[in-house]
Amino acid sequence: MTGDNELTIGGEPVHRRLARERARLAGVLVARLTAEVEQYRELPAGELAHDLVMVVEENLLALARALRDRAVPADPGGRVTETAIRGAQQGMPPGALVAAYHLAFAETWRALTAHARPEDLPDVLACTELILAYTRRVTEVVTAAYFDERGRVSAEERDERHRLLSALLNGQHVEGLAPAYTVVCLTAGDGGALATRRKLHRIERELEAFAPGTLFDRPAGAALLPWSGPWERLEHLVVRLAEAARSPVTAAAALAVPAEVPERLRQTREVLEVAGWFGRGPGLYRLSDVLLEYQLTRPTAASRELAALLDPLDAHPELLATLAAHLRCGRSRRATARALHLHPNTVDYRLRRVAALTGLDPADDAHVQRVGAALAARMSR
């Protein structure tokens, strides 16, 4: 005998059938999950065989109660909240958690309605509505619990990373530091404040994917990667950063043990500046790539007099800009014209004016080294 208000399909109340077959159905559902949801395939075999099956059984029993009562409870039970929190702690994507419930409840609906008769149509429709409503409620609970936990975990991770970053920048030794760090300073082109924040956010995600645990100082464009692999992989990383930022990226890098980080960071920042001053363009640089340029920009007793060689151009900023661009472009008048959006004849005229005002002719091979040194000295003062 069945109650007058019980949902009955195939001659049996659906909640009783689900409660009776939940163990068998749980095994079937776990097999489906591991076949169709990638994140569940990666779980340890012991967890799949015991913990996950048990959780699925509990959820099926909770669904059976909802079908018995013909009402969706505010708390769906079945350790839904606990599972969502654990998934957030383990870094499982929220979509994978929700997909698992949707797949499980859809498969359960198929099992419950497989033997439906024509006269069962009203109860089949009522069962369908209840399972859909139950799935919607579970989705709400899962997402709320997941993102609450992720917010808490993220805050703790941010605090921990801030602690490590502060310690490294101040040369302090604290627990949790990596044996070595690759210090990276970078720029990702120009743009407004919002566009720059978005670029740096995408760059930070790419850095984290490359070296989990990366400490990134966004405003400074500096990253400390707990990684010490080959230079070629770093070069490939910079290419990926440019793709993520959707703009050219220029970077400088050096390897450091924790105690060396402050000095390496200062030096790496200077290498990046030097690469920019001398128009090296996008890519990855280390000190050995710009040794001469770096040395030319260091203050010496001769720096002031070298810089003064170009003082006659102070009143003609367009001449100084053309001279710097000309050297960056390999002394090609056409490349310089393209870079400055000028006619080549205008470039020639300006370079002749530079020679007349300073006595240094950028077209003369004998003067080029002095012109470059004078520009470098001006950049560093």
C-alpha cells in the first residue's frame, strides 16, 4: 500500500525506491563522475572508493526525504556545505562541484522514471519539478559556501604572501621562504589606470600558473618566483606574459637566495631601466645582456662632463629625441623616421642641427661612441 500523497512511479513510491537503491546508485554515479568530470578523476582511489561514495549516498537519501515530503528544505543536507568548503580548500573549481550535483541528480531522475507507466505522468511531472528545485537549491548552497570559504582562504593566503614579500624585501629570514627566487621586474606598455590593473591581473595569473606561490608586487611590477630553472623557460614565460597582457612586455630577471633579494631587485630594476633607455625593445634581459650600457649609466667622475656634451640640445628637445631614436634604430634614417613619424629628410635636417650645436656628428663613426656615452650619462643624472 502507498500513501495517498506519495509520488509513485512504476507501482512504487519514488522515495522508497531511491532510499533502497541508493548504495547501488551511488556506485554508478561515482563511476559517471570520474568518467565525465576531470577533477574527480584526479582524486585518490581511496577517496573515490569510500568518501565520495558515502557522500553521494547521503545526498541521495536527503533527496529521497525531499521526494517523500514533496518539499525542498532550506538546508538540503547530504554534507553539501561541508563538501563545498572542502572543495574550496583543495582548489577544486566551483563549476566541477556544481556539475557533479547536476550530473548525479539527472542520472537519479532517469533511474526513478525508467519504469514509468502512462498513468504515472502526473507523478513523473511532480517528481521532475521537485528534483529540479532540489538541484537549484543545492547549487545555491554549494556556490555560497564555496565562495565564502574561498574568500576566507584568499584573505589568509594574501596575508601570508604579504608577510613573505615584506620579509624578503627587508632582507629578513622567516619561516616559509623558498631556497631561491627568480627576481623579475617588468613593464607591460602604456595604458590607463584600469587597463593597467587588468593587464597586471592577467600577468599575475600567468606567473602563478608558471610558479605557484609567486610573490607579486603589482604597483612596482616586481615578482619573486620560487623557481630556479633554465633561462630559456623564463624567456618563454615572458612571451606568455605578453600574450596574457595583450601588449609587449619588457622584463629583467636575476636569480637570488633570500638574503640577496633586496640587492638583486634593485639591480634588476636598473637593468630594466637601462634596456628601456637604450631602446632594446620587448623581451627578457639580464645584466650580462646590457653590460656596456649599464656601466655607461653608472655615475663616475666623467659623468657630468659627458652629459654636458649634449647640453646645447636642452633648448631643442625635438633634436635630443631624434638623436636618441636614431641610435636606438641602428642609425638608420628611414627606421628613425618611421619611429618618430617623420619624413627622412626631416631626420637628416635634425641630425645636422645636432652636429652644428654640439660638435658631435651622429653620422660620423668616430663620434658615435661619445654620443652614446653622453646620452647614457644624461639618462642617469
